[in-house]
Amino acid sequence: MGSSAKTEYCAFTKAVEHLGDRWSLLIVRELALFGPQGFNTLATGLPGHISRSVLTEKLRKLEEIGIVAHDPATASRSAPYCLTPAGEQLMPTLKSLWAWAEHWVPEDPATAQRDPTLILWWLRHRIGVQALPERQVAIEFALPLDGSDRQWLLLAAGVEPELCQEDPMIGEDRYVFVEADAAALYPIARGARSWADAVADRSVRLYGKPDLVAASSSWFLPVGRDEDAPQDPSLGEPELAAGAAG
């Protein structure tokens, strides 16, 4: 093997060593799509279950290798995390991985249904923010989750939906309570079934203030439409905006 091939192999090995775990590229993607985010927002926004200690470790490592930094625009010890120029250089890699996985990696519903938080994370991205009420509302999901059987989606017009693991404690008249199992929510979360159809056949059961329950179907994107989808299908994954506001 020539010296140039050895050098290329060494560089590839270093990249896999630093970014080949379950969480690092997901953290980079979250910051690329949604801009600077605080620790708590990352902890609830990432798909799947990540402990606070693991997230702390991954963020520290990404800082050490120059991928992530605290947002210099915020003069505070609790400044949100953002991508550095080196992190932004990973955007084409993220797009390529997304396109490859969409084409070649079969989806496994059984795996997703064993991790209901992942389904709720997908549902978060099925919300059409322009159709939401001006006044903040919460959708409470009763699902079998680690350490809790409930999680909440906080929604308001023009604001990115937020997945919460603690009750936001807003007024009781601003909640929609959902009873459904992971199998019923999965096709909605993946854009294969509408929220309205699932409510109609009672596989998803809603309780709460009647006007909110009735309006909830309009909060979700139509079947097949993706809020993050690019305008030009040839572009692949949605444009990653590292400089977007968090």
C-alpha cells in the first residue's frame, strides 16, 4: 500500500474514531438544522434516549475536536451550543448519509416501536408550525417510556415544537391528552397516515377542550409532506442552516 493510501486511511480512521458513535452526528445534525441550542433543548430534541451524563461527555468531546462551541453571541456561562466552521464543513457529509440511508437502509418499525421517544421525536417534525394556535398548547402522550409514562409536545404558532419530558404546567384548558400505542403513532410520525384518520378510527384517542381536540388535526402535516423537505427534490435532504436561530 502506498504512503498516500496509508495517509487517507489514517484520516478516515480518525474521523470514525471521533464521530462514529451513536450520538455525535445526531448532535451535529440537530445544531445544523435548528441553530444554537442549550443543553436541555438538545437533551429533549435528540431522537431516542440520551442520558444527561452521556450528552455532557459527547458535547465535551465535540468541543475538544473543534466541531462544537458555545455560541459567542451569548455572553453567559449557559450560552447555547453551536457549530464551528469545522462543524459546518460536515453538512455535505450529513446530506450524503441521509440520502444513502433513505435509499438503501430499510426501516424497521419494530425497532422504533421499542423506543417510543423516537416516534415522538419524528412526530415533532410532522408539525406544521404555521397552523398552530397563537397561544401555547401542549399535547400529552401516555406511552411506555423509561422512567415515565408521559411526554409532552409544546406547540405555538411560528415556534419550533418542543418535546418535553416534564409537565410544562400550563393551564389545563390548553392541553390535548392522547391515548395511543406506539404502533398507532408510528405511521403518523413517518408521514404515511394522517392524524385525522387515526382519530377517526379511534386508534388515537383524544381528550381535552373540544375546540383544541377538533383543531389538532390541522396541526399535523398532510400525508407524504415533510416540513423539512427541500423545495427542489434534486437537493436531497433539507438545507442545513447552521446559522439559524435556535
